[in-house]
Amino acid sequence: MSRPALLKTLNEFQEEYAKGVGQTLPRRGEGKLASLDNIRRFGDGVGDYNPLWRDPEYARNSRFQGLTAPPIFIYGASLGIGAAINGTIDGRRLSSAHFPMNYAGGDIEFHKTIWEGDRIWAQESVVGIDRKHSDRIGDFVICRALVEYFNQRQELVATKTTNMARYENLGSKGTITYDREKKTQTIEESPDALVWERTRQGSSPRNWEEVADGEELPRLDKGTYTVTELFLFTHGVVGTGRSPRAALEAEDSKDLGGGGRFDEEHAKKRRNMPGQFDWGPQRVCWLSQAATDWMGDAGVLKHMSTRVRHPNVVGDTNTVFGRVLRRYEDNGEQLVDLDIWNENQAGLATAQSTVTVALA
């Protein structure tokens, strides 16, 4: 069977993507089982060893009286990027030789607790496409999709909008540039030890009345990004999978693991990255961890509005910071809005989220 004609210009892509607006994609797979092993594997990938989601005995003594998954475990069920990447376009018509893609963030509304034994699956719909311009990459489009996550009881667990940037390959112009020059006191160190040494609010409830506007959250050190960090997220969160020959040939790579992130040459030529690079959702999970660590076991993660602005490549050192924006009541809930962001060694905020949590 002959391959359909490739789309080669941004105008062509925008026109074809727009044809799918309003359509829901067919469901893929049976979802992800929130088993103890899968929840722990997710924590390995994110670098979050909160005992609330790893230690059954600890969890039994919590308000849940049993094991649950972190709210952001939805990414383990599905990154929810399919509709935002291709819409309803036949994937064989698209190649990173012409259109690289970058995860740009989105909004998440959390509705239900994910219990051990739940099976979480995603339903994706194409929402829209907007044309924009950047001095760094020129004209580009933001493809928008709606992702609804359900459990086996058909309960809506979370709702997410996904934003993906598509742009014409920079080619001879090189790779995307951003500030990586070390300008802070950040120390290069392995992420592994930091996972074990992290402290958190834990079982001690955080009192809403004692929260002050402008209060700083404890810093979350993520260390220097390594190939192992990329590997752990790829296989602990995104999942395992082998690439068929047609995909390898189309993307001109012998290694499409992690969507080509491990192949440094592919990352540079096809994704226009300076080197091996992370999954944008990995940093979203870090921002979520900073919030759940701060709010403690009694808190409830309600909403995240996230923007992924710059790359994160192997060798960058990451630190998550946060502060309280405001404390308020709404519909009987005691809420706190947080501003949480990830900085690299240059002090550049590469990802940011406005997060809402409920406290007792």
C-alpha cells in the first residue's frame, strides 16, 4: 500500500487539522490499572516517593484508609496528546522532517480520587487550532484538544485540555535556543538521592487559616537531568513499546524510544532540540508534586493551569519553586491558589503552573 502524500507546509497542516475540530477519536487500549506496582512505577518515573502512594500500611492510616494514586497518575493512563498532535489526520501524512511538535501545557481539573484497583482510560476530542508567531521558531500553531479520563465505573476522574505546538522544521537554522548558562547557585547533582531525601507535609494537616499570601513553598530540588531520568519517565509513566519498521524509516532513526528523545541526532535534526530532551508532562508532574507535598495528605488537588515554555535537555539542573498567591473560600471550600514554576541552572522558568488546592 502506497503512503499518502505528506503535508509539507504549515498552511496545509492547519487546514487539514481544522477539518477534525469537534470530532472524538476512537478509544485506544484498555487503560492503565492503578495497581500497587503501577503506582510505584509511576512514582519512580516522576521522582515522587510520597508514602501515601507507595506504602499500603501508611495509606491505611490516612484519611483514605487505603492506597490511592497521585491525582497526576492520569498521565500514566495517557499523556492525552494524540488529538493535539495529529487531530484526525492520518499519521502517515506527517513527519518531523517537516513538522516537529512540542508540548505546551494545558489545564487539568481533578474530579475523583484514583483508588488502587481502578482502571483509568482516556477519551480525546479535537477542539481547535490557533496560528501564532515566535521570534525563535517563526510561525507556529497551537493545536488544542480535550481529554476526559474515566475509571471502570464510568466516573469522570479528570478533565484536561492539551496544547501542542507544531511548527515547520528549522532545518539549517539549527536548534531551538534558550538560556542554559549557569547563573544561579544551583549544584549539579544526581536526582536519585534527592528522591529519598525529600521531606513533605505528610500526615500533619496544613491549617488553611495559617496560610499567608506570598508565603514560599519548600524548594523541590530535581537535580541534574540525566538519561536515566528520561528513561524512568518514559518507561514508568509513558509505557513500553516497540517501533515498527515503517515508523523508524519515516523518522530516519534506529531508536525512537521516548518518541526519539534518546537519539541525540534525531532530537537535533527532527525535533530541533539542543540534545536529548524531556517529556513536557514530566515537568508538569514535578509541579504537581510540589503542590501535593505542600498541602499534605489531608489536602485536595483541584486544578492546574500549566504552561511549558522552554526545553529541558540532559545536563540541565532543575529546581521547583512556589509561593502562595491567595487564600479564599468558595462554595464552602477553603482554597489556596499557588504559583509554582521550574527553573533551570540559568534561573530560566521553563514551566509554570497556577495550582488550586483545598485545605481543611
